[in-house]
Amino acid sequence: MHMQSPPVNSLSLDFLTELCISLEKLEMDKGCRGLIITSVLSNQPKVFSAGLDILEMYGKSPEHCGEFWKVVQEMWLKFYGSNMGSSPAGGCLLSLTCDYRIMADNPRYTIGLNETQLGIVAPFWFKETMVNTVGHRNTEVALQLGLLYKPAEALKIGLVDQLVPEDQVFTVASQTMTKWLTIPGNVSVITTKSTLNLLFSFQLWCFNLV
Ligand SMILES: CCCCC/C=C/C(=O)SCCNC(=O)CCNC(=O)[C@H](O)C(C)(C)COP(=O)(O)OP(=O)(O)OC[C@H]1O[C@@H](n2cnc3c(N)ncnc32)[C@H](O)[C@@H]1OP(=O)(O)O
């Protein structure tokens, strides 16, 4: 799946809604067993996603905000595989929801949950996804300082799984996907993933009840 919402693939209500609809279609397609998500911005190829669209969080009606947060949570529940350039905040969440993260090895790119740098708080499901990936202590430091990691640092704490030269990202992502798809039967993989996220999904469900 190629993301192309200029200038920086920021995650607006419209963009996220389209993303979730596309994902639902793929989920129903029996021929689809995996998904690689990447950015193909023609004017801005170095950005995976700039995160949540800042303009969605200011001066909107309560109904609009409700719709927006619902679709942000839906996005969290759906992803599988990714490759990337810069991925701040919601862009980082988007890649954290994937099973495997491949990052272009260019020190100009960064990834992380930088919300505190913006004076806002990363929602608890952003935080939990980060803890599940890099552990509690790394998350504590990363979130409180709002750190954006360069590729080598991100690899070191396990925020990404692999660094590759920029021109090889898609090829390596395809090879990795092929390896994952050798696991027999989708059901075992899907059930394992659901089990890993069970407590967390339940928390999110409870949160939406209050
Ligand atoms: C209260 C609850 C909080 C919930 C949690 C929040 C999660 C979030 O995701 S908040 C968003 C966090 N995102 C960021 O901090 C990223 C900010 N952007 C950047 O760091 C950079 O733009 C970049 C690294 C993604 C790209 O840099 P560069 O190539 O230099 O491009 P520009 O900075 O010139 O940006 C171009 C254009 O895009 C607009 N823009 C950038 N980010 C966003 C965004 N997140 N939402 C909306 N618009 C964004 C930027 O303003 C520029 O617009 P113009 O000035 O009109 O050209």
C-alpha cells in the first residue's frame, strides 16, 4: 500500500478513513496474506508519515473529534508490515502497529513518540504499543523526553527491526514478507498476534466504554 497524501502523509480524518476502508477490503480479500505499507510522496519521499494531522486537533466540533479518535484507534488495530523514512508521533504509531519495521539507513530520518516536545501527551494506547516493542524503561525515557531516534539508535533499542540502504527498502520488505508467509496457515499467526495484544485490546475497549 502506497501512502500519498502530500505534503507529508499527515493522518487526517479523511486520510485515516480511506486507509481503514482499504485495509478492510484487503482483509476480506482471501488472496491477500500480508501488507507492506510505504510512502510514495513525489515531492517528499523522505517522510513515511508526519503523524496525526495537527489541524484535526484544533477548533473542531466534539463530533468531529470523536470520529477522528475512533479512526485513529481503528488504524492501530489493523496493520501488518512497513518500511519508512521519518515517522514522528502518529507516524511512529503507524509503524509500531506493524509486525516488522524496516527503516532506510539515513541519519536524516527519525522515528519516535515526540508528543511531549509538542506539549501534548501520547495517549495510553500509543504508550502501551511502545512498551510492548521496546520495554518499559526505554519507553519511559523516550516518551518523557519526546525523543526522535535516528535509525542506528532506533535499531539499538528495538524500535525498528532492520536498517537497509534507502534504495533497497522495498526489496528487503518484499523478501521479509515472503519469509513471514512461509509460516503455515494464516490462522496460527493471526491468533498469536491477537494473544499478544489481548490485554491491551481489552483496555482500549474498556476505555471507550467510559
Ligand atoms: C492531545 C492528544 C495527542 C495525541 C497524540 C498526537 C500524535 C501526533 O501524531 S501529533 C503530530 C506530531 N507530528 C510531528 O511532530 C511532526 C511534525 N512535522 C515534522 O517534523 C516535519 O514536518 C517532517 C519531519 C515530517 C517533514 O519535514 P520537512 O520535510 O522539513 O517538511 P515541513 O516541516 O516543511 O512540512 C511540510 C508541510 O507539512 C505540514 N505538516 C508537517 N507535519 C504536519 C502534521 N503532523 N500535521 C499537519 N501538517 C503538517 C507543515 O506545516 C508544512 O506545511 P506548509 O507550511 O503549509 O508547507
